[in-house]
Amino acid sequence: MGTLHIPCVNKCEKQLICGHKCQQKCSQECLCKENCVNECIHNHCNKLCNKNCISCIKPCEIGCEHRRCLKDCYEIFICKSFNIIMLNIIKIDIVKLNNKTKR
């Protein structure tokens, strides 16, 4: 005799790789429908988290008085899930660079 499986109707609320909580029903595939939080110093993404961001092709701003990054801005990010960590590091480095140039 077979059994009928009734799908769960509660919210999933798992932590997604983007940092948001899943808002889908527990029985559905986890798919973030929140606004993307990725940004660089030139622009911010205006898409949903589950869509690919448009890559920033402006020159990277990371550097110091001795050396500048020669990559395009988007090349410093390895993958979307790594962006938030890298963005925080970059903001700190840019603040340090700006403070050095103001002296």
C-alpha cells in the first residue's frame, strides 16, 4: 500500500549563500527573491539575488602609492557568494587609501 506525501507549507527560512533567509515553502527549492546586495564603488546591482549581476568593467580602484590593481572591477570577485566578504575588505582598503592621500 502506498502513502501520500503532503508537502510542507511552512516557510523554509534556511540561511542562503547570499546571506538572506529563504522565503520559499519548505517543500520548494530554495531560491532567493530578495534584492541583490552586491555593489562596488562604481555601482550597485539592482537585480534579484537569484539573477546574475552585471559585471562592472571600470578599472579596479584598489591600490596604494606604490602599486595599482590592473584588473577590471568585476575581476576582483571570485564568485557571487564571496562578494560580500571582498566588498567589506575593499571598503576598508579604500578608506585606508583615502586617509593616506589626505595626509
